[in-house]
Amino acid sequence: MKYALSSCGLIIAMMVVAAPAQEKKPAAPRREQAKPAKADASADEQAIRATADVFVKAFNSGDAQALGALWTADADYTDENGQVYHGRAAIEKEYTSLFKAHSDMTLKIDVQSVRVLNPTTALEDGRTAIVAQGQTISQARYTAVHVKENGKWLLSAVRDMPDAGSADATFLALDFFVGEWVAHGDTVSVKTSCKWAVGKKFLLRTFVVSGHDKDTPERSGLQVIGFDPASRQIRSWTFDSSGGHGQGLWTPVDGGWAIESQGVLADGTPTASTDLVERVNDNILGWQSVNRMAGGQQLPNTEQVVLERVEPRS
């Protein structure tokens, strides 16, 4: 999950106490009656700002369960790519996956405006930044709705929006691919290598597919993966040794990624497919191509290829 949510302070609600017409200025008791309301609003502000501190501490500790406790059971979270997560359990699960992939990330929050809509609802706007290895890797604007349940302020609905010049934190999850991978099937073997390039703005992946008999020609290729600032999505460009090429749009899904690809063969035949990448664990991933089309004709799905990391991560 790219979003790293904060909580907000609240603007103190103004109370208007109507005075009788014959009174030119409020009597002392009426002024005293206004103070508890302001005190209550100030207490809410302090409580919500304290929640922001708790959120940052939980995020920086990689504590997905503590983060989940800050949301309502039926909360909604929409990340800056438009991916929607419904309910506390789904949100907590997404944080768990994020921390598993990137344990070195820390969060910064800048709450920019807040206001009370009613005694149990507050609205917050601000910016977040995620830092890894001393560098800001993701920035986002957000709007958050807080509700008060059983005397406690919780997050009810949060919407992340891309901030100018920011990279998508989801892209960093692809750091998982960096390394050497192999797969040995019944008829072919696959070797692939992935590394960061161009100041860690792109991933460069090469692959070789070798047949087990002389009648199956060897194929190789090159793939460049990067964050597209125009569409705010992860995109890949693939070039095959036969002369074909294609583009893919990456979307995070439960347990991995779905890649919607379109391309062309060396003879000009248009192609399309959906590649499903499953992250089994830190050292094993599955790769399958489904919904394959070539020249308008449906092709069968491929079997899932299981790739293993050559040098396992501890």
C-alpha cells in the first residue's frame, strides 16, 4: 500500500448563544457556559493529533495490527492508483504485505487542514512521504474522514491522490524481482535476471528460454519496468529476440501482480494477454499467461512456471 495515513487536529466548533433582546452584552453566566464546549472540541483535537503519532509509530515499527486498530471495521481506503480496500481486515492485510516486502520504510506526515463537521465526524487534508535508505520514495496528498465510535476517533474513509513529482511506492514492491531466477520444466528451462538501472528509476530484466530438445529454438528477451508518471501506473516494455515487442500495465492484486499486455509478433500479428505473477515467498514466484490472443484468435492458457531464486534471501 502506497498510502501512509495520518490523523488530524480539529478546528474548534463555534457556538452561538442567543441573548435576550434587552441585554446589550452577554451576562457572565452565559460566557461561562460556552467554555465547556470549546474545551470538549480542544480535547477532540488533541485526541486525533495523538492518533497521528500512534499511526506513525505503528507504521515505522511495521506493526500492521496496530495500524488496523486505528480504522473502523467497515472502513474504506483508496490508494493513489485507484485500488480500493474495503474493511479493516483488508487494509491490515495490505499493510502486512507492504511491510513484508519493505521493512526499511519510514513515514512522515504533514497535516495541512482539519475541520469538525459535527461532534462525531472530522475531515482532514494533508500530505505524506515515505522514506527508504535516506531518500523520499513516495509522496501523496490525502483526505481522511474520522468518526468517533465509543468515545474513540477512528479512520472511516481515506483517499490518496498523487503528489506532483512523486514516485509510486507500489513500484518499490518490485524490488522483490531483483536477482537471478531459474525454472526447470518438462520441456523448457527458464533463466531470468533482474536489476535496478538508471538511478533505481527502472528495473532491467533479461530472460532466456531453452528447449530440452534440438527442435525447440532458444529465445531470449529484454524487459524494462518503470513507473509511468503520465498514467500514475507501473508499465513495462518487452523486446523478444524474434523481433516481437509489447507493453504491459501492472496492477497489484492479492498475493502478486496482474499484467495486462498488448504487443505484436515479428510478422506483425497483434497479441494480447494477462500475465499473473504470484509471490509465493521471498524466494519463489509463479508466472502464468492467460486470456491469450494472437491475430484475433484465442490461445490456450500456459501452465504456471515456478521460478526459484538462485541465491535465496535469508
